Amino acid sequence: MCRALQVAVVLMIAGFLFRTLYVSWGEIVAYDWDLDYRALIIALSLMLCAAAFYAYLWKLVLERLGTTLSYRKSYRIFFLSQLGRYIPGKIWSILGLVYLSQKEGVSEVVSGASVVLQLLLQVVSGIMVFAVTLPFWHGMDLKTDLYVLFFFFLPGLVLLHPAVVNRGLNLALRLTGQPRMELGWGYGYLLGQLGLWGVFWLVNGVAYYFLIGSIYSSTLPPVPVLAGIFAVAWVVGFLNLLTPAGLGTMEVTLVFLLSFYFPVHVATIIALWTRVARTAIDLISAGIAWRL
């Protein structure tokens, strides 16, 4: 039943995306889609840098949990396990990370806790980055900005309170049959981590600015807007439990949000182009990890 639902969701999303392309095919072929190789190289380079920083953020979490790994080993474990995201179900990349970590002497409870904590920080920071970048959107008024900040930003600060983080972590550990763990992380440290994730999303925003510019030469949205769009699109894709690596859900979210700045058919092409680039970065990162 679950497998049939996964297939149905993928087909429905694919149908929506390809229907948009079919209806607008005349405009698509009429546009001069001249690839800007310089912008593409800059975009891919920045995406690789963001990926390397991603692995470093996981290494920091491990160290705070009392386990030290070299950056080389952290990078290798992280990106080889990330290939599991392309298998249906969210569990395979986590299992792969726990397995590879154990081979380097990291306990199952520590590696499992590190994944839970990193995903919490990534999801909360992604939503908060989206909220704080809304003032840069055209047509947004101050009253709406304040409502959105109140609705997203303040709950994010609550979710990162040490007491809440401890409860959430131990709930996850209990559900997986692992012993309790007391973090002892202060609020200041968690806010510092939030700041590092903000840097991560901003670098991604710059990367996507050049990635879009590599195929579309007209005026682009500001970098903060793109950072917010791609951050919340990742969150939506992650929360989708039915398709691997957020396939389809992330693209539909991107199409919806990017359509505030681009024609729908252009937003669709950008979303698909983004998926191709992200997959390429995952494969390149895994290839580098394999050689380390």
C-alpha cells in the first residue's frame, strides 16, 4: 500500500511539472536558453563548498557529543551515507551513517543522536531563514513581515531551547531503543549553531543565484530571497516521507515560490535544473568521499 502511494505521489507531481512544460512549450523553445558556463562553474563551486561545510557542521555536532573524527573521515562517512537519500524511505542514509560511523569507533547512540540534532538544526534554521528573508520580497508590507516573523521565528527560538532539544532527542532515542542522553548544551551554543546554519543557507542562496543565472539572463531575485526559497523548499522536501531525497515535493515548492518572480514555465525549468545540479553535487561529493 505504501509503495503504491509513493508511486502515485511521484506520478502526480511529475504530471503537474510536465503538464506545465507542455502547455508553455511554445514560449520555452522561443526563449534563448544560452548556457552561461562561467555562472554554472561558479554555482557548482559554491554548491561544493556548501556541501563541504555541511559535513563540517555534522563534525561539530559529533565533537560536542564527545567524539572526535578528522574532517577527512567525517566527510567520507557523511557523503557516502547521503547516497541512501535516493532510496525510498528516509531511514537508509541514517542507517548508512550509523554503520560507517561505527566502523570508525563512533557509538551507535552518538551517531544516531548526531543525525537527530543536525536535522533539527537544519529544519529549524531553514524555516527561520525563510521567515527573516521575507522583508526582501517585493510587495511585502511591514505588517505581514511581523506576522510571519512571529509565526515562524519565535517558535523556532522555542524549539531550540535546550530543554526542548533534550526532550526531542531523548524521545527519538527511546523510539529507536537507545539509552537516554543528557546534552548539557547551553542556549548560547545552540544559537551559535543556528548562526552557522544561516551561513550555510546564505552560501546556498548565492550558489542558486548563479545557477539560475547560468540558464536565465533576465533580472533575478535578490540573494536573500533565493536563500529563503531554497531553504524552505528543502524543508518541505525533507518532510515528505513518500519520495526519495524530497523528489517532486521540493520541485513543486520551488515552482510555487519562484513563480512570484518568474513565469511558471521558467520556474519549472529552474526547479528541474536545480534537481539536476543537486544530484550532480551529491555524486561528486560521494566520489570525493570514496577517494578519501
